[in-house]
Amino acid sequence: MTPTLHQAVLLQVLLPKIQNKGVLFCRNIEHTPLFFFYMERFRTRQSNLTTFLIINGRLATIQFSTRGISDDYGYYTAYNPAIGAALRKHPQYGSLFELEQEEKHVETAIIPPSAVYEKIKNTQQAQKILVEEYNIDKNKINSKSDAQRFAHELNISFPNL
């Protein structure tokens, strides 16, 4: 089942694993791996424009520039939803610059776990593996659900837990 775009954006914020040029790998609540592509291109009437945004508490410089063609527009492509959202909330959005193009695409994929521990039958055994082999703090694994959560984050499996 392919999640809705809203779910995918939420997943990108909560469970990112790899992000490269707008391609994100994450897992949803049902542990289905997702590939999410996000791109928004903004256009300004100025050939070069610099503006500043606060994103996740940090100052980000946004540089609009020409695409090497002789037109009077400057462009900025956002591959991160946080940047796109911040640009759309900018006080000069709609007057100084605007959204030109938007692409969002979600695909599911089956990626097998990197390690399967079939002999693990209880939380204590899972905890031992997570602590010794993956350097997880023992105090963070207090229940079966904690062990399963860490296994999910590490892309390993305890099928008999």
C-alpha cells in the first residue's frame, strides 16, 4: 500500500534514514520501506537574489540564480520539504518570488533486513544482541517494543521475539 503524500511528508520528518537530492529512504509504521522524492522549484523576477530563512533553528542562505540561460529570472530548487515550507511562509513569497514547479512521488520497496536473528526468543536475548553488537545503551531497552523499535531502526529482525 502506498501512503498518502501527507503521510510520506510526516514520515520524512519523523523517520529519515538517507536523504540525497530529495530522495529519502524511510520506513512507515507498518515497517514498509518507502522511497520519497520531493522537489519544488521557485522563481524570482530578479536574475540573482539572496534571502535568508530560519530552518530547524538554523539560519539558511537561499540563493536564487539563473540556470545558465539568458532570461531575466532567478531560480532556486528545494529538495527538502522544510526549506520549501519555509519559502512558502516567507513574507515576500508571492510578490518577490513564487512557486514554479512541484514534484512529489512516493514508492514502496521491499528491502530485506541486514541481519535476521531467528534464535532470539525473549527480550533479554534481544537486549544482549543490541548492546553487544550494535552499542545500544542497555537502559534504553526495557521492553519487547523497545527491542523491536531498535531492530527496526537498525534494519535487523528478531522474527521469533
